[in-house]
Amino acid sequence: MEEPLAIRTEKLTRIYKIREGKGRRKKKRELVALDRVNLEVQRGELFGLLGPNGAGKTTLIKILTTLLSPTSGRAWVDGLDVERDMREIRRRINMVSGGETSGYGLLTVQENLWMFAQFYGLDRWTARRRMDELLEMVGLVDRRHTKISDLSTGLRQKMNIVRGFLTDPRIIFLDEPTLGLDVGAARQVRSFIANWLKGRPDRTVLLTTHYMVEADELCDRVAIIDHGQVLACDAPARLKRSLGQEAIYHIRVSLLPSEATHGFRLIEGVRQFTPRFHDGHVHLDFILREDDVLTAVVDRISRSGARILSLEKREPTLEDVFIDMVGRGLTEEHPEE
């Protein structure tokens, strides 16, 4: 008998009722956080969920982890219904969120992990074996007797990672697990996640992240979500190939008047345009229907009085795909979920 999918949703919808105004003028409005989402995650996949703030990612994870009920539609985790089988689902899953502060500051790393092991009902031998293995994998062995209150943000998050994987969950949800970590710590956490899954082909990871490189490096497939809808779902390489026939340019210029940037979107043949300000310069990313459109782009830059410092044509990235579909970068704001 074929095993069920790790995660499946069918027309999953969540609507929040929001009160606005004061006194008698207080009105209700509806915010659609998820809009008939259909999603399938295979067993053994490292599946990524990409979307700007307020796109619906957190709402989706809360429903899949039985922390929130859907307004309509259905969802199954490990073949179990999220509304009918909540207790059994919770026995099979775990979750780690970036920036969380789980644990007690007066206890050491080892004491905190031992406490969680008891909460999960792990026997002494299994708890100690997994704890030793996981602490070694994330590089926390030498801090096992350090109080949580004395750990840096990065080390505390590593302990949270260990806590999440301690139960050897069938499905683990990682919500921005490297948020706030330095480059070295984030790389170590990514390596740990990949190695953990490699040795457990029957386990599944669902990852949300704001770092495109992280999604590209780790994920077998990614779903791009915005305004509560899934816009695309495929392997990163195939998503990038979908832009392969178009010209993608990165242009770095000196100071450019903000009003000048609006005109780039009006140029015929410019499909997407995103300005970024970094290192005292303006970075302009263009997706053009064909190379010839570059002439009009360069002409507009010259007429604005800015000076081109560098210009390069490059291969499509996952961020280019995201901007093409969503119309803005991951960190650009949009209404709260």
C-alpha cells in the first residue's frame, strides 16, 4: 500500500475578521490570509515556502501544525486530518521558528534539552543518544553545560534546532530557522538540516525562509506564495529556466533621483524592475523581454544625470523568478496576515 503524502491541502482557506475604528464607528472587515490553496509535499522532500511578509506562510504553517483551524477547505499531515486528528499529528511533527526563546535561562543547554525530552516522553537512553548526536552536529558540545541566559542569539537558536529535531519527527516545520544568525552559523544550520534529511529518506522538512540562496541551496521544490495564493511550485532549477529566454541585467549607478526610478517601468519591453539602495549606490535589476530594450534603459539613466558604475548580464536566480511573479522583493512589506 502506497504511503500518503507528507502534506496535502485542498482548497485551504483562512479568513480573519478584523475590527477597525472606535466606538460606534467600529467596523469589521475580512482579511483573506489563505485563498483556496492546493499543495502536495512528497515524503522525503525538503520543501520550501517563499513569500513576502503577510503572504500567508505563517498562517499555513499554523494550520498544518494544528495551531489554527481553517475557515474552509481541508489539510492532511502524514495522512491525518488537521482538524480531526490533532493529537496524533502533534506526536509526529515538530517545529522551530527563527528568533524564538524556548527554554529556561537559568538551566543549561543540556538541562533544557533533557526537560524537553521528558515532555516528549523519550526514554533516558534514546534522549541521551540523540542529544549527544545533535549537539555534535550543530557544534554545541562544548556549550552543553552553559546556561541559556549566557548564550548568544546564534547559539540559542542552535539549541532550538536541536530541541526541534530531538524527537526525530516524521515532519518538521522550520519557520525562518536562520533568522538573525551570522553567515557562519546560518551555513552550519543549513548543513545540519541537509545532512539530517539525507540520512532519513522517510522524513520531510517544510522550510520558510527570507533568504533566496538558502531556498536555492536546500530545497527540492519551492512554492511561491503571495496574497494567500500559490503562484508557482517547482524545483528551483526549473523555475529559473522559465526565465531563461529573457534578458536579466544588474546595473549599479551613482545617486539616482527617486522620481527617476518610476519611469523605468513605463519603458516598453521592461517586464520587471526593482531598485535597491546599498553601499551608497543604487542597484537596478531589470528583466527585459529582449536585449535591445537595454538601449532605452541606459538612455533614461543618462538623462536622469546618474552615472553607470557597472553593468552585467547574468543568469536567472530564484530571486528573479520571485520578483517576476510577485512584483517585489521578499523584504518589501505588504499587509499583515
